[in-house]
Amino acid sequence: MALSLFALSLFLFLTLDLDDGSPQATYAATSEGVEITFGSVMKLMHEKTKFRLHSHDVPYGSGSGQQSVTGFPNVDDSNSYWIVKPTPDSSAKQGDVIESGTLIRLQHMRTRRWLHSHLHASPISGNMEVSCFGGDDNSDTGDFWGLEIEGNKKIWKQDQRIRLRHVDTGGYLHSHDKKYSRIAGGQQEVCGVRDKRPDNIWLATEGVYLPVNKAK
């Protein structure tokens, strides 16, 4: 784990597009309470099943036919990393903290596509499909998710209990123990549902988090 996070830190140091053109330190989060900032790379863990939000360059065989999104059981998998980014019309900058109620986008690090949802039926449960779609220069409101932090916390931190609510459909990012048996055997369905349930809860876990931007 330590080696993989070091490699990810090095990747971010060399490749992230910084606003002022100068490099900033990145660090691997190893303890509870690290503030999550725009530009950070992280994994989201489904609280109830402990599976990580995951994607890969495999399309759904039904519904939209877009890149599939699943829950993955193993911690050490590079296809479970997501970059936290603001919406295009936001004034937020890399390194800014993220408050509850903020609209965010999650970009899959490996394929560069955005976590996306719509009204297509999900393959197993028939809820709203969650997919990956678009690319660096191709994003729409189907990629927008509202951050809801559980309790009275205002700033998103590692290991806090959160929900993500899809803007276009009103569906919460959801998973459960219903698993695929063939192409993604052993991985579980990720979908959208309109009501709050215990299975809507996620936590930011492993990742490389950019330091808080202190500039005013």
C-alpha cells in the first residue's frame, strides 16, 4: 500500500496542472481527518459492504452501453482511484476545501471519464444506471453530484460519512451486495436510488490529497 501511494504521489507531482505553474507537495492520507481538496485523488468506500467505487474500460451490455461502474472488493486496485474536481462554472481552485452542499465531479483516473448517471435501468436491480462517460474536454450536468456530509460537519474530510446526490436525476450513489456473475464476476452493482438508505453512505479512504490552498 505504501509503495502504491508513493507511486501515485509521484505521478501527481509530475502531471497535475497547477494554477500558478509551480509544483505543490502532495501526500498520502494515512490517518482520519485529512481535509479533502479539489485536485486530490482518492478511493470511495461503500460503508456497508467495504467495496471501493470502481470502473474499467468495459461497457455495460445493456442500458446506455457506457463504461461500467462497480464496487470492487480489493483495496489495492488502481482502477478505483478518482480525481475530485469542481464543476466547469465553479470558481473553486485546486487545493480548495469542499463544503457540504458543493457540486463536484469525480473523474476516473485511469480512463479519464466522469462518474455519470441517467434514467437507464441498472443491470441487476433495475434502479438508475451509474456509468462513466465523456473525457477531459467532454462533460455535462450528468456528471454533477451534490456532496451531503452526514451530521453537522461542514468541511469534507477523510473517513467522514457522506452521500453523493446526482443533480439531473436526484438519485443517491448507491450500492448493495448484489453481485455480477460473468464479466465483472465478484464485483457488486453500483446504481442510483432516489431515497436515502443506509446503502447510500460512502467514505473517502485511501488517496493522495493535495494540501489546502491558503491563498485568498
